[in-house]
Amino acid sequence: MSSSVARLGALAACASPGPRSVSRRASSATPRSTAGRRLGAVATRATTVPRGAARPFRGVSSAAHAGSPSRGPSTRPRASDAAAADASGGVPDDAALAAADAADASDDESSPKKSAFFVGVLWFFAHQLIGVGNDVIMKYTGTTLGVWQVVFLRFFFATLTMLPVMLASGVSSFKTDRIPLHVTRSVLLAAGIALYCNGLTVAPIAVVTTLNFTIPLFTLVMARVFLRETVDATRWIGTLVGFAGVMVVMQPGGAAFDPRWLTVLLSASAFASLDVLNKVFVGKESFWAMIFYTALFTTLIAAVPAARSWVAVSGAQLGLLAVLGAGANLLLYFLLKSFSLVDASALAPFRYTELMWSAAVGWLFFAEVPAITTLLGAAVIIPSTLYVVWAENQKSKEK
């Protein structure tokens, strides 16, 4: 779900910064002998080659190169060797050989990068699918259980599933000196999830997903108001265009307008408030402590309103809510796996494929068909938020 990206990205932002680790494939190619190549080139220059005759390349017929420990007599020529030979009139000189080696090195490095990007995007898609699955569970259970009861059980099971991780990390992972920060975050998170869950019970999943794409727009506005950040005219225009797309989806004044859909926008503003709070406290608390204590205090906060409207929970519902709690932590794992391979800014355009997953599961499980206005609004909101994210990245680079 869209809120998952913002919420989990917010949690990641609060973590103490650590080194990025991008796994690279170890090269299995046999190391080339520079001395052998140069001897081969010298031997070739000593041989008179008639114009138009086949010219020897390294590793083909050069006796000196054939004796190199890094290449046997059966080694086939590289394409870069042939290009170097053609560029130098048939006999590759040192400059041509260096250029050929540089080209090969570039090819060797680009392949692992492409592979890491592809795997990172797959992890991000898995994160989206888990998020959409969580939306289905919340929408289904929220029709028979109270919203606060769903929120309480979700974070109760999320806290339980985090305990093994905390214990495995050692007792020191429980240490924290920022309880007020955790409580404040938990209040915002509890409110955001409750509003989001309520929105799922009154609006189609595709509408909820589309309206939550506005989180970056709310973040920009709140950063200007509360953090006094400078916002240039072009980003204000992008923000206003994005909210115009919201009007297309909501259709205020129209026959299809449902004021209850405003709860989705309120949830987006709550998640944006989390982002703004994270900008203030970034790097001041360990990552696992942020995750655990936020889930724990959200459980405690939701317990009071949940108890007031508690209804009996069936075994099937309890099982689904346990999956929902574990899924919240699984979302985090998949998101971090994708961020470990690909920059968050490079993944930003892919977050909007979530609308496709949401529309599919809405149709499959709840017979919801996205309205034309929802698609038109998404066509306005998505480019505007992409622009705002891009502008923010450019601003960060300039600093």
C-alpha cells in the first residue's frame, strides 16, 4: 500500500545511517598478463604482414603471447582486441590495448550493476504485493471489527514478531533514551493507520491507493510550515497540480462525492507528519529500537479505544490479523532489501505500479472496478508527485 512506502521509508530515515552494501558478482575471468600482451605486440611488429593479409591478434598465433601463463594457445581473440588492431592499422599499440582493457572493465562492472538493479526492483515489487495484501486483510476485517480493534491487533502481532529479532540482536538493542519521540511517532502512526483502515472500509482500494500518493505533497507543505524549508515556485506548482488531481478523484459537489473519503487524505497528512518528524530526529535513534518501540507504543495507544468497542474475534479473523502484523514487518524487510541494492530515488517511479496491483485485487476480491475519474486523477497526481520527489533529490544534491 502507498502508506507503507511512506511509513516504512520514514522508519528507515530515522535509523542511524549505515554503509550501503551492494553485492557484486566476483569476476571469474582469468587475469590477463600485460607483459604477455606487450611481448605479443612486439613479436607481431617484427613480422612483415602484406597489405590485405590476415593480421595476427593477441592469443591467436603470437608465440610470445601463447606462452603467457594467463592464456593458452587455444584462447580466442576478444572483440576489443580486434577493434584495437583495426584502429591501429592491424598492430595494436599500447594506447589501443589500454583502451580495449578499459572497455572490457566497463562492461564487467556494468553487468553486476544491472543485475543488482533488477533484483532490487523485484524486492520492491514484492514489498508492494505484501502491502496490497495487507490492505485486503484490513478492508475485510474492518467490515466486521472496529477500526481500533484492527489497529490494536495489527501492532500487537507486529510487536510479538519483532521480539525474536530484538533478542537476537542482544539486550543492548532495547536501550533507548527517547521515549517521548517514540510516543509522538506512535500517536501519529496510530491515527494514520486508523484513518487509513477506515478509508478502506468506505472507498475502493484503488481510490485509497491513489489518494495516498499525495503523501509527498503534504510533506512538502508541512516542511515549509513547520521546518521553514525553502520551497521554490516550480515545486509549489507541482504540489498544486497534484491536489488538482485529488479533486478529480474526489469530485466534490458531484453526485459520486463521498465525504468519508476525506479520511484517506487525513491519513496521508498523518503519514506526512511522520516524515517531517523524522527530518528533525534523523540519525538520533537506532533503527531496530525505532521499529520495536513504535509498534509497542502504538499497540498501547490503540488498546484503550479498542477495548471500548471490542467484539468477539473468530479464529479465522485472528489468523488473518496475525498475518497482517507479521506482514507489516515483512514489508520492512522487503523494502530494506530493495534499498540495499537500488537508491530510493531510482525506485520512486516504480511505486506507482501499486495502483495496478490495488485495482487488480480490488476487482478480484471485492468486485471493484476503478472509475474513470480515479484513473484520470491518478494521471495527474502521479506526474506531479514524481516531479516533487525529483526536485527534492536535486535540492539534496546541490547541498
